[in-house]
Amino acid sequence: MRAPKPAPSSDARLDAALTHAVVQLLGPLARLAVARGLTFPVMKELLKQAFVQAARQAQPGSGPRDISRVATATGLTRREVTRLSLEQPPALADRPSPATQLFTRWQADRKLHDRRGKPRKLPRQGPAPSFEALALSVTRDVHPRSLLGELVRLGLVRHDAATDTVSLLETAFVPRDDLARMVGFLGQNVGDHLAAGVANVLGDERRHFEQALFADELSDESIAAAKKLVNAQWRALTAALVPELEELVRADRRASEGAATHRAERRLRIGLYSYDETMKNPHGKDS
């Protein structure tokens, strides 16, 4: 009789799970790169930069010893680490654009909704409630006329010249005619989601909220119904959270003005996503 194979060690199981997880993450990323003509050499260079940055964050230090530690942690040569250390990665924008802030506030502010709870048309100018007043409540660095032009360009609002009113056309900020902005959202939203999950896995405690619901063996009709539920829940969540978050921001600003020790330097992103596809093995059938 053959001796039974020994059960894989916990380290082996973890390595296998990690490899599988990385494959799942790299698949969509490779699909995006191929679709947009981002070649493998470019992706490899970006990955090298990310490895060096991650190693520095995990092992902060400076000087020649730092180069050696980073090279050891990443598997890159010292020469490569030195070269990559001299190249600064592109800066990331932490703050949402004024157009994004205006759109979100319009969606969430009940004072700007009709009796059915939907965003109503606003006069372009004049005292609140108006588009001009809303724009000025978001920023005074960008003229309301410029914000209106940007939102019209993105296909998110419509300006009726006959009545000089502005109305929302979308229920979510997804500027489909601006691919660069959509890709930017992809990096910010998915990047923060992935960062939250990785931090929870590597940390001693679950610092970030990250949960998911899933259901199998659904019809196309059920998927369509579920998407309506998701959209409705997101609108309700946005309406509930945005005013509370804005009040927290105002409270932190007041506290910072009154006490130099009050540091308001943290950022927060809250998201919701849904995804559906055809099951690879529905009903447990052999493929």
C-alpha cells in the first residue's frame, strides 16, 4: 500500500492561497493594460517601483544599508533599487475634484430634493437653493460657470437655456465620456479597497470595514432586480452619510482653529460595488 501523502503545511496552504489571490488580482489588471496598450515592460517597471516603495515602507531607513535591505526584500539588484529610488512615482490626488464634490452634495442634500426624494432642478443663479449657491458652498476657487461647464461636458447635468435651470442626468458620478477620469476613479476606488483588505490581512486587527454579500444560481432577471436594489441602497446610504461626514469635517475644522494639537490629517473613502458574471460550474455540473 502507498503511504498517504502528508497534509500540506500551513505555510504551503498560505502560499497557495496567496498565489491564487494574486492571480485573481492580476487578471483584471492585465486585461485593462492590454486593452489600453500598456505593454508588459511598462507594467514590469511600475511593479518594480511598487516593490521598492513597499519595502521602504516596511523597513524604513536610509543610506547604503537601506539599499541592501530593499534589494533583499524585493529580489531586485542593488543597482536596480538605486535607480528606482531616484525616480519619484507620480503623485496621487487625495482630494476629490470640485465637480465630484458638487455632484455628491446635490445627490445627498435633502434640501435639494423634491417630495419624491429625487434631486430637483435648480435655477442656475441666485440665492440657495440654486446651482450657483451649491457651487459656492463646495469651492470658491472655481467659478460656478466653470463647474457647470465641466459637469455638462461629462454628461452629468443638463443646462436648460430657455428656463436657465440645471438638472442632474445621472444617479452616480460615472463620467463615461471622460476615460481618463474613469481610469482615475478605478485606481482610487479599487486601490483603496485593496489597501483596506491587505491591511486587514497583514495587521493584528481589522482596522477597515470590508465585507461582501454573494449569491449564486440567479437568472438574468434576478440580476437586474438585484442591481435595482443595490442602486436604491447606495442612494439611501449616500443621503444618510454625506451630511454626517460634512458635519464631522466642519467640527474638525472648528477644533483645529481652536487648538493647535487637534490634527485633522486623515482621509476616508466609503464605497459599494456589485459584480456579476456567468458561473463557471452552475449547479455543480461537470464542465
